[in-house]
Amino acid sequence: MDRMIVTLTVHPSLDRTISIDAPLRVGEVQTASAVREDAGGKGINVARVLHASGSDSLAVLPLDPADPFAAALAAEDLDVRAVPVRGRTRANIAVTDPAGETTKINLPGVALSSADLDDVIDVVAECARDAQWLVLAGSLAPGLPDDAYVCIIRAVRERLGHEAPRIAVDTSGAALRAVVADGRPDLIKPNDEELADLLGAALPAADTLAEAVHLAARGLVPATVGAALVTLGGDGAVFVSDRGAWAATPPPTRVRSTVGAGDSSLAGFLLADSRGADPAASLVSAIRYGSAAAALDGTQAPTPTDLPTADVPVRELHH
């Protein structure tokens, strides 16, 4: 039986995806062919995919009880634990053209105080007691320090001891640097650009992007993080742990929107891992879910019936 996966989204968003029939022309007027709105934020996106796949999940987020975002979230039929705060959830706008090229504009969200962070920590520690994974995902809300995720990780581990879940972190920039420096997460999920930014240097020279990512990630795994799942867009993904490293490439996919594809990849990986799959099989699951998400409009959560059935080649990487 699945053990619960808990996600935390401290900077949720109403994801508004606008589809246009031609490439975006800056400075000109274009007509949208479709618009959809989804309750989003990286942790919520992960929870939506897990829920759609029948996995036991719980999404934790700060939310003003009077915020209209609550109605959009209720429509997702997720198990949710809201931490009361004051302020209206931000909106993220994505413009997607027929080739799947996506332009995003992310608005600032609700500012959280140190007292709000303490409340979030209390709720997360309570909810994570019986969880297999805790996922800390997305950018930090305005007002939070760069090491907010580190504070959450330490509190959960101190309060739950041997009952603490494994912790996955999907963020970037200063928040990711703080987690890698002081948080010792069990898993991080950057993309290749975020990995290079984390290291403060270009990826090492190598014959392929996967091999370059592997070399770069080896500087982190297992010294400061337990494992790294690095997504590479159309080039697939690489998983690196102390047990080895693997690269996988996606099947041919007609890309409709890349928004949320990385979140779906993480959900696919955790879904397989939580059910006992080995690293290579979990990586294949990540690729299938990420590809399925890219083939859907907006930030729709792929279901098992959306997954591509074509072969996903996996190869082991060596030093």
C-alpha cells in the first residue's frame, strides 16, 4: 500500500494559460485561441499528479480563507491542509504557441512573516509524521528568508526523528543553494540550467548533455544531497545517487505546454519510488509523466491513461 506523499507550496499561484495560434509577437496585438485556469504552484502540481494516479497525497499551503483561489483549489478535489494567512494568491500567466514555446510571467504573491513560517512548520511537521516523502516545491514567498526550506527540513527531522519522511526539494536560486549547503535533502530536482546556476559555473564539457549533468551532479551526490533528478526538457532526465547514475530519453512528443512538466516528472519519479521501483524504473516513470504533461494544455495533471506507451530508453552512466 502507498504511504502518503506530502507536498508544501509556500508560494501558490493561479496558473492562467493562454494559447495563441502563432508565435508570440512582442509589441503586437494577438488573439487567444483558448484560455484555462488551474490552481497551481509546484507542490500543488505534484499533488495533483499523484492524486490523479491514485496515490495517497496531501497538499499543504498558506491560504487566506477569503481568497478566491480556494474555489479553484476545491475544484481539483485534492486533500488539502491550508495554513491561514492574509492576502490574495498570485497569478502566473503562461502564453503558449502552436510549437509549444511558452512565455511565462510570474506575479508576486502573498508576503509571509516569520510567524507565518512558524505556523507552516507546525502544520508540515504534523502532516508529515506518517509520510514516505515530503516535497518542498517552488519559489519562496516574499518575506521568507533564503533558508526557509532549511528551517523546515531541520524542524521536521528534529520533531519526527526516525519517523521523519525522506525530503525532496524542487526550487532554484538562493533557496536551492541554501538547501544544498545546509539542508542535506534526500533528493533535489533542478533542470540543467538550475544545476549550472547552483554550481556557479557552466556544466562540464562532455559528449552529451546527460553526461555533463552527471559530472556536475557528482560534485553534490552524496556529499551534500542524497540524490539528484535533473530534468533536461526534450533531452530527457538524469538520476544520480550513491547507487549509480542513469539517463533516459523521452518518446516522440507533440508538445502543447511545458508548464508543469517538471513537476509531473518529479511526481512520476516519487510515485514509482514509493511503490518500490528501482532507480532506473523510477526514472522511466518520471519521463513518462513529464512527457504526458507536455502533451496537455495548461497545467493539466496527466493520468495513467495519458502516459505514452512507446519505449523509454535508459542507459547507465559511468564515471
